[in-house]
Amino acid sequence: MEGLKNVNDNILRAFFRQTFISINCLPHLSEPVVNGLIETSLRGVDSHGIRLLPHYIKAALSGRINLDPRLAFKDLSITMASLDADHTFGITAATLAMNKAISMASQFGIGCTTVFNSTHFGAAAIFALMAARQDMLGLSFTNTDALVLPYGGKKPFLGTNPFCFAAPCEGEDPFCLDMSTSVITWNKLQLFRAIHKQLEPGWAADQVGKMCTDPHVAQALLPIGSYKGYNLGLVVEVLCSLLTNMPYGPHISRMFPLNGEKRQLGHFLMAIDVSKFQEISLFKQRMKQLLDELRSMAPAEGFDGVRVANDPEKEACLQRSVRGIPVSQEELKNFRELAQSLEIDVRDYPALFGEMK
Amino acid sequence: MEGLKNVNDNILRAFFRQTFISINCLPHLSEPVVNGLIETSLRGVDSHGIRLLPHYIKAALSGRINLDPRLAFKDLSITMASLDADHTFGITAATLAMNKAISMASQFGIGCTTVFNSTHFGAAAIFALMAARQDMLGLSFTNTDALVLPYGGKKPFLGTNPFCFAAPCEGEDPFCLDMSTSVITWNKLQLFRAIHKQLEPGWAADQVGKMCTDPHVAQALLPIGSYKGYNLGLVVEVLCSLLTNMPYGPHISRMFPLNGEKRQLGHFLMAIDVSKFQEISLFKQRMKQLLDELRSMAPAEGFDGVRVANDPEKEACLQRSVRGIPVSQEELKNFRELAQSLEIDVRDYPALFGEMK
């Protein structure tokens, strides 16, 4: 693709770390963010990967994100905890919360942590995969600001509220479903605007809730399966807003514009120790068998095969770990501006900022 | 609606009980089935209500359902248990399993029970609502036989694998989402066949996996949100088949024809004690506020309002508790045949079998 430069993930990691050092963010707060963003880009999920770095740094400088948080866990039962994130980075808060859930699950089979006073947590898969890589089932949810129409409604109410579930599998990285409960994401809509491409019917609606295909007219996203996706988004909202006493739907402060206002997002993280239910090797073998059986099915016309959630991400990861992460011209420009504003010498990162070979 | 007779739920309950007595089924096994089917019909979910009684009785007589099961709970941790249902009625097994989950949750915050060697469990909402009516979050899942196309595939692999979640709400029955992960159910397809009505695009596919709108040509259902619903069905399959070591997808024995073969279905039930996370009155008040805010939104063109999951069912319940449950001519015919085969005197149930006024 034109205008893309492939950059080794360790080069990116070094630059990312330097940006956090420049804003006096301590490593225990920044490392989960650095690794989460880079892992997400390695997995091919460009919407939630490295492109978010400048936003997160600016959010910290604006006061939205607190660089000196008092992170406070509270044990609610032997299997449940809550975390007051005190407006630290969402990825950091959710990482700590999932670690806590995993630790409770390893003792008592299940662990569940809610997070409040948090902010954008990147890709939900980061946290569900943490559990699955320790042979547990991982679930992660977050609320987000209003973009999706309720079924029958005119105006957006809930966000794209992602549903994420991961499970371990023999001989390969876990199965992992990380999906928004809307048909497409806001990012995808913006991409279609940029290239003036018509949306497919059923993806979006105009300002009075009428379905439309013109991306410039579209003002709201539609949920998957009409009333089903809408109510599934509501389930995520209950877990993230109501269990945590955080604002919901239209009362959540917007991700954009970035004005320093705190987000007060809530997350819900759960880990379930598979071995309590089933011998782990048997579970993982059967998981492998189930996924391979699906992958070996004859494809329908117009498809080249059947895949399962996380297959495209695993392929991307294999490729990008070797060839590097594609950085777009726009991302590069944003990174360069970020470096300049933080007085980081771009010449220290020639593989990222130097001339393309 | 023509050919419908409204029958008081207690009349139906009395007749249903008699059918179970006639096959020598003890009340502790039959009561959950009787109440589950009748509650489901009261809630307006006719596909999973009273119409299933003859099927369940025949399943017991065929040997598929075991009337003398050795139900065996096994504690897997203080918050986890499994239940060998030994082929009792699915509704009975899942009711016991949810009671166990609720009991664990009331002590330790979360309870989770898997069920194996089970069979059709009726409407998933029955069990999730049990938890929600005790101020807990309730989740219930089951696997089902292959009817839904994997995204990109030609042949059905997973079932309609329902996802069900319920949460308590101030001043009204709980919020409850009970949805198949396919766009429509097989029942709906059959209904369209019966009335020779065209399906909507995106609902079903023909025998080579090509989308079609002719209900007589349709051989498979499509998942909601294409790859999203398909993978969400896979999540349900992992919880119900892999945690329990039960068969999955195409290896699950069919509900029809009823040949005495045992089903070996798996279920997954979870209860989460809300009060551990949040003062219960605050949670329920905010739940009410959230739902009412959605309901008061201006509707889009072509809609008469915004509703939330379980609203139609609550309305049906209010109406049917007073006016009775509508029994179709076909259901009545099936009940009459059932009574005859069990040597039950239909004259004992005049309000059900007598002449319509």
C-alpha cells in the first residue's frame, strides 16, 4: 500500500517509551500502554494500535489522564474486586484489573474485576488474551460514548460497546472474538468518508435515524442484528456503567474533542480457570479440533474459506513480527509532530523517521 | 387471531401436571418443566412455551429423556460446580444448576454451573430470570444442533446457540435479553414456509450457502452481523460443549426426528451478586433510569417507540395472566392426542378441551 513504511516493533517500542519518559510517566503506568498498542498493531488491528499513541500522550498533557494516580483495589469477595483507576491510562487499569482477576481465578476458579474512573482502554482483546494465554477463559468489556442507534430510535444512545471473549487452544494462539456490537466502527465510517465510498445498506443512519449509504450524511451506526446487537450493547453497558456507578450512554464524556475532561469510563474483566471444569489438555485439543473442523469446511461461493475469530490477527502477527508494522504517512507525520512537541530528537530513530529505502 | 382459544394458565398447569403423572414422572422432575413452559407462554414466547409439552412427553416415552435420573452435582471450586443431568429434562437440569449458581453467588459473589448429559432446556430466559429476580445478574447458554452457516461456509455447523442475560430493575420485572445468535429462528423459517411468504434478504441460505429469500429453498440460517454472530455462537459452543466435554455443532444429535437417541447437550449458567459490586437499590434505580431514558426517546420513522429487551414479554405477561394463554387449534389437537394416548379424560379439563364459548 502506498505511503506505508514497515517498522520493526522494537524500534516503535523504543520511540514510544521515550515519549512517556518525556512526559514524566513512570514505566509501571506506561509499559502496559506501549505493549498493548504495539501488540494490537502486530495483530493487524490498526484502528486500535500505534495510531492512538499521540492521542494518549495529548490526553495526559491535557489533564484527562492522570499521571500520578492513586490506584486503589478493593476486594469485594474472594472472587471479585473493583479498581479505582483514578484516571490513569485505560490500558494500564484494565491490565492490572485482569491480572487481579487471573490471580483470583487461579485460586477460586473465577475472578472478576470492575474498573471505574477509567478512560479509553484500546483493544479489548489485549486483556481477554492475557487470561487465555494462561489457560483461562478471558472476557473483557468497556462502555464507550454514544454512537449507535437503539433499535427504533432516532439518535445514538449507546457506544459501540465491544464484546470480547478469548479461550486457549492447543498449538496456536487463543481463539479471540473482539467485536463491536455495531455493524461497523466509527473508524470505518470515517475511512469511507475520506475515500468518498458509499456505505452498504444497514450500516449507518442519518440524523433522523433513517438508514443511509452516503458516509457524509451518516450520523449514527446501526447495531448488528437490529434489536439483538442493540440489547447486547446494553448488556455491556450494565456491566460497565451500572456495576461501577459510572455514567452511561449519552452521559459519557466524548473521546473527541480532547478537552481535558475526564472520561469516567467503566470496564468489566473476568477470568475463568478452564482446568477447574475440564482437564486443560483435553479442552485445548478439542478447541483445536473444533476450530480446524470449521477451517476445513468447503467455502460458499465468493469466499475463499471459513475462518474463526483471531485467524486474520494471527496471520497479521506472523507477518508483521518479521516484516514490521506498517506505519502510514499520516501516522508518521503525527509521530514526528509528537516528537517535536516533546523535544525528542527524531534522528535517534532513523528506522522510523529516516528516509524510506 | 382465528383458531385461538385463551386458556387460564392454571388450567393448563393442571393438565400439564396430569400428563407427567401419567408417565410416572415425579414432581421434582416435572414441576420445573410445567412452570417453565407455562411461564414462557405467559411471556408471549410461543415458540418455546406450551407447544413443547407433547414433544417433551414423547421424548420421555421414547427413552431420550430419563425419568429416573441420577442427578449428580460436583463441586469444582467454591464458586463452580458441574451437574451430570443423566438425561433428565433440560429445564429441570438447568433450574437445579441455576439454583446452585445462585447459592454459590450469594456466598462468594459469583456462582457458575455447567450441565452435561442434558437435553433441550426450553427458553434460556427461564434461568437467567431466576437469578435476576433474586437481585443477581443471570446468564444462561446452551448449545443446539447445527442450523446456522459459519461466515463464508456452505453448510450449517453451529446451532442457533442462544445468548441470555438478565439484570434486576427497580419497580418492574428484570431486563432480560434472550436471543439466538442467528437472524431468525428455525421456527420462524417454518412459519414462512407454511404461509408461503418470502424471507427477507440476509436471513437464510440455500443448500450451497447462497443467500435466498424463498423459504422452501432455504436450508440454513444466517448469523447476526455475519462473522460477529457466527463467532458469538462459537463462544456459546465453547462454554457449553468444551467445558463439559459434550459433542459440538454437527456432532450433536438432532432434536428431530424424535428417535429415542439421547441429546448430550451442555449448558452454562452463571449468577453474579450485584450487591457485592454496588448497593443494590442504587443499581436497580439506575437500571430503571437507563431503561426509561431509552423508552422515552423519539422513535425513528416507521417505529412507534424505543423498547428494551423483555418489554414485549412483560406486556404479553400482563395481558395473558388476565386473559389466558392463546392455544392454537394445532396445539389443542396435539394436547388432545396426547391426553388420549395417556388415557387422560379430556372432560376433566373443560376450559381447555370444551367447546369454545
